[in-house]
Amino acid sequence: MQIIRNPLEWQQQTSTHRQAGRSIGFVPTMGALHEGHLSLIHQSKQENDITCTSIFVNPAQFDNPEDLENYPVTWDDDIVALEAAGLDMLLYPAQGSMYPDNYTYKVVEQELSREFCGEFRSGHFDGVLTVVTKLLNLTHADRAYFGEKDWQQLVLLRRMAEAFFMETDIVPCPTVRADSGLALSSRNENLTPDERRIAPWLYKIISSEMTVAEMRETLEGKGFRVEYLKEFEDRESKKRLLAAVYLGNVRLIDNVER
């Protein structure tokens, strides 16, 4: 596995693969990898000649400095997992190298990004869309893989790729869950043992036959603080129920088809 720190060197390497006629699959991450991330890498390996990923904790998408500070870092374990998965290339850029402009240029979406998570996390999706645009420009990927757990993010990225005539296909991948039903997330590492026992109720409740009002009441009764619980209907898909909750200090999101 090749590890590259310099984004411009990464761009040169991926261009070389493209010029040689090799297809490239890309999985952007912020590290603290789990089976959900690895499932994206496995799918990419099945569909492309070269599979690469990035580990970059993107400060531009954190509206809360404490959240950025507490984001889990598991570099040694991540490297072991990526090598075992057969990854070809890893971009691990230095902080300043991704924002040489000091984030004065950004990608902004004016509608969907202001709803759901965007209503509570000012500027979050500006940071996501900007960094993904940079990464796709650097990688020249044929396909980029994203999990359906972050449904709003997935829809925004697909619409952005369409709006800017990007050559990269945004590939949605099913949410990977623990046996309990809890959606795998790097943030789960910050849950206490007691919170880990409660957390699976989020999926159980939102996938039940209750009304949305009943779900909210039940979640609150289990100890969750509900940020939002709303239905969303995208022009390309069926209606989904999107949820964001807090359990202690940890923010969890999930969604189910309705």
C-alpha cells in the first residue's frame, strides 16, 4: 500500500493510472475506520482496477471545536485494516496542504444543506462539499463510494456531481450495522458502556410502525435527546425517515426507508 502525504503527488499518481487505462475507485474517510468503511473499499475493489482512500479529519465541516477535538484517531489500527483490505493507495494529507487558500474558497448549496443536519450544524455541508470537491479533483476517480447512513450527505454529493458535470459517479452503499442494529460510526467509539446498550434503540424505534410523534416520545423515554426526526422524499428515491439524536455527548444519525 502506497501512502502519500502531498496532494499534488497524489494527483500525479492517480493521473498516471488513468493514462494507463486503469479505473479508479475512491473512498474518502476521516479515519477511525470500521467495517462500514471497509465494506466500501471491498465494493470498490470489485468494480475498479485501483482502489484508494483518504484519511483527513476535515476541520471545515465541524461547527463545534470540541467535536473536532474529540474525534477519534486510530491511525495504527487504520493502517493495519487498510493493508489487510488490499488498498492500493492512501492519501494522508497534512492539514495546511488541503487548504492552501485558508478556506477562502468553498462550495455552498443553498437549499437542502440548510435543512435536517444543516439546520443545526451551520456550515457543516459547506465543509463537506468543499473537501469532497477537492478530493475528487485530486483523484480523478471513476467512482466514489459513500454509505447510506449519511443520507442527506449522499444526496447532496450526488446533486453536486450532477450540477458541476463531474466525471466521478457517486456510488451509494448500504448502511453496515452491528448485530444489535446500531449503524456503525466512528463516533460510536465515544459512547460509554451504558450508552452503547441504549444506542441500538435508535434503529429499532425508527424502523417500527409507530407514528413519528410516538417515535420521538419513545426515544426521549429511552434517554435520547432528539435533534430532529423528519421524513424526506428525494426525487431519485423513496421516502425516508431521517433522525439525529444525542446520547450523552455523542451525536448519532440514522435513516430508514418508509
